[in-house]
Amino acid sequence: MFEQVSIIGCGLIGSSVFRALKKNGSVKRVITFDSDKSVSEIIKKENLSDKITSSPEEAVSNADLVLISTPLSSFESAVDSIKRHLKSGSILTDTSSVKKGADLIIKKFNLKNISWIPSHPVAGTEKSGPTAGLSDLFKDRWTILTPDSKVKESDVKKVALFWESMGSKIKIMSAGDHDKILSLTSHLPHVIAYNIVKTAMDNDEKTNKDVIRYSAGGLRDFTRIAASNPIMWKDIFIDNSDLIIDGINRFSKSLDEFKKAITEKDSKKLLEIFEKSKEFRDAIIKAGQDTDKPGFGRK
Amino acid sequence: MFEQVSIIGCGLIGSSVFRALKKNGSVKRVITFDSDKSVSEIIKKENLSDKITSSPEEAVSNADLVLISTPLSSFESAVDSIKRHLKSGSILTDTSSVKKGADLIIKKFNLKNISWIPSHPVAGTEKSGPTAGLSDLFKDRWTILTPDSKVKESDVKKVALFWESMGSKIKIMSAGDHDKILSLTSHLPHVIAYNIVKTAMDNDEKTNKDVIRYSAGGLRDFTRIAASNPIMWKDIFIDNSDLIIDGINRFSKSLDEFKKAITEKDSKKLLEIFEKSKEFRDAIIKAGQDTDKPGFGRK
């Protein structure tokens, strides 16, 4: 597939890519570069690279594929540091959660003879950093590619094969469609998770202690995704703010209807909402996107 | 502890109590009664009772402890059917999620020589029915008791020991405090989970298909608790409506502040919210109320 792949930014996602590539053996050499020295030290200690470098030139000048896996707020400086050293004819991709934002930055640099093929593997956990990576993180998950129509078809295929080699399924769509769908399936749920935790903990100390103690009644599920990488989520909320605000407004409108049904003790309306939610859950499990184990396999 | 315990209503919770009691051997005989014939058939088939009966008299007349584990909307008729047959001096408890609601119903019946000691095991999964029961469902979970101050101390101790024998930890508080805390840790999270699923699926068919496909980005966590027993949740929303509406109002106010921070691209404020959420998650894990495995042990 590729002789050499370079990973710029080695957190949860970057280090998972390394682990997956090494497991399947599809890439000969994987070089990693992270501007954070403490991350590079962990990478070294945990043996998460074929070669760690602190030189952007060495990182990318022989790479057939360069994958940038930094938070979006570091994306521009990452591209800036490598732009002069990219091999002519090579492919540049990323893993960021907002595709229009990444696109705008790349367009600014006006790179020549580089195939820019944005990727978003819809996978992750609430953990961050290189030690949190998992070799099977992308298995049975979707990776969305949002290439420009002018990009070489054969290069898009190569990037698709790259993710497929790690067990991922591929979908190609526009950056705009991506940002719209992800605002519903990922960004809005994170806003809401953060907000319910914020609401539940906004009490005196004694009540907060009780809230923690009895969180197994539902709240604890929300706290998981509200423990995700703060920098990454700050970037996402800022970069996809228009669509996220749209989502919040729709959520609030829906919540007002729900509140009305509760106030009016409207059993029929409530049961209707619940039945539909259950059907939706069933569809997600049927689509292989979640486990059917009670309590996700915990209690 | 008790010679005979009778379980009225054998769904997820009732059947878990049976399994737990049989596992630890602390009760000699467990009789079950469920007004739903199809449930009784499953109980029989799965061997989830020492004796299944369809007679309310036989169910409770020799029981030292009667545990009612029906949805709250069936609680009154359940009490009505057994009230004349309860053994003098016996203990009556329940498992319902709204303690003031259960209390009001019991007070109406004015039972004589019966110790009414309400219980709420804060445990469960999104599954329902007798086949969903688990013998270790209550292990390391809290059970809240909300007895009246006039009830015999020794009887409260017996009920505490009963839940402790199944691995539960005990907390005693007033029904009002219970309903307040649970409105935050359980009822409000369920409203919000239902509402985000409702919002995310309120699209044309094509978009809904995409929403299901990419739900691993966060949404799927919410769909789990939104798949819980519809009847039970309809009852809870109606019976604890005042406190739940209070919670919704607080949630909405907090969401408005959050929306403002996103609109104004206020990085500092956003990071502040995220850090606090993470601390809260850490406290829940430290309190043993959730697992620290990434993605709850799934991906």
C-alpha cells in the first residue's frame, strides 16, 4: 500500500493508527512526529513508532502518506511546519472531526502536487494521549472521506484501502454533509453531556456528594463522554459552532414539547416518545454500532 | 433473616432479587406473584421462584417480608390485592423510583400492624422483564431506605440486612430528599437522553440512516438509557413531575450559558466547563459507581 507513512500528532487516534498498522503489517515504515516533547517521550518508551523524529523535514520528506492527527487548533501550525518538506505526489490526510475547518486551513496554504484527502474515523474513547491508543479502535467503525472532486481517484482509493486495512468501513461525502451529520451524532451529544453534568453538579457540596453516590441511576453514562479531551472539544465547538447552535436550538424546542407532556401528565405522548427511542436504539445495534449487552457489559 | 419473602411483580428488579437471594441463601423460601400471566410463565420456565402463585392470599399470608416491584402505576392495585392477606407484624417494602408517590398510596390504605419501609435499589440496566434479571445487580450499588420515623428501628435493620445480603450498601433518608437527588441523578438524565434521541432522529429517512451509521461518535451512549422500560419511565415522569420540571428548567438555563460560550467562541469558559466535568467523572469512578474502562469496556 504505502512504503512510508508519517503520523503528525500522536494522541489517542495517532497512536491507534500506529498500533493498527503494525498489527496488520500493511505499511513498511511508520515515522512519528509530535511537537510535544512529553508525548514523544511516551512514544519512545512505549515503542509506538518505527522512528521518532523532532525534525519536520525528516518526518515527511520521504512519506507517501502524511496523516495529521492533532487537535484542530494545532492543525495550521502542524501543516505550516511540514509544508515545505512534503514529497511531490504524496498524499496528505487528517483525522479531525470538523471537515470544513480543516479544508479552509489547507486551502490557505495552496499546496502544489499534494493530494489532500481529508479523513474522519468515527471512533474513539473518552481517554486521550498515546497510552490510550488501541490497535482495534477502527474495527467495524466508519471512516468518512471528504475529498474535493478534483483529487485523483486513485489516491482516494489508496486512502480508503489504508483505513480498510485497519478494519474500518469507508464512506465518501462532502465536508458540509459530514459536518451536518456529525453535529447531530457527536457534537450535540457532547454539548448535552457536558451540560447535564454541569447542571447535576451545580449544588452545595453535600448534595454533590449524594449526586456522585447515586449516579448509577443514569447520570454516569453522560459523564463518560463528558470526560473526553478538552482541547479537542473546545476546537470542535468553536469550528462547527453554527451547526451546533442549530442543533441546540432544535434540542431546546424538542425539550419544551417534552416538558409540556410531563407537565400535562400526558401518558400517551410520553409512551410515544419512548417507543420511538427504543426503535432507534434497536436500529443502532442492528447496524453494529453498539453492543446489546445490558449496561454496556457493566452493570 | 426472613423465613419467607414474597415478591410481587417479577420484572428486571423482582427477578434479580430472587436470583440474588437464592445465590446467597439468606432466605428460606421466596414466593412470587405477578398479575401478568405471560410473566408468570417465564418465571416458571426459567425456574425463578420457589413457588409461583396466582392467589394474592397464598402469595403473602405467610410472608415475613413482602416486596412490591411493579411499575408505580400498578402499585396501588398490587397493594389493594394483598392488603387483607398481609401477616400481622410483617414488613412491606417496594423498589419504586419515586418515594413520595409510593408513600401517598400506602398512607391511603391505612394498613394496621404492618411495617412499611420503602426501598429504592439504585441499580438496573436498560433491559426489562424477568429474563433480564441478574444475581449481582445490587452488588456495590446503593439502596436508599425512606422509612417513617414511627417505624420500628429493628424492622428497618432487617430490611437493611436484606439488601446488604445481596451486596448492596444502605443509606437512609427522607422520601423528599430521595426524590430530589434522584431527579438529578436519574430522572433528568433520562429526560435528556430521550430528548437528544428525539432531536437526532427528527430528520428525513436518508439523514436518519446516516445518524444511525455514525452514532458511535457519542449519540449511542444516550440511546442506551433511552431504551429503558417505557411504562416505568412514564410513571416516574408523571409522579415526580414537579422536581423533574425544576431540573429541566435548570438544565435549560445552563444550556443557554453554554450556547452563549459557543456563539462567542469563548475558549476559556468552554475549557472551564470541560475540566469540571472531568473532575466529576473522576469522582464517580473513585466512588466505585462506574468503570474506568475506555468506552465502558466496549469501543
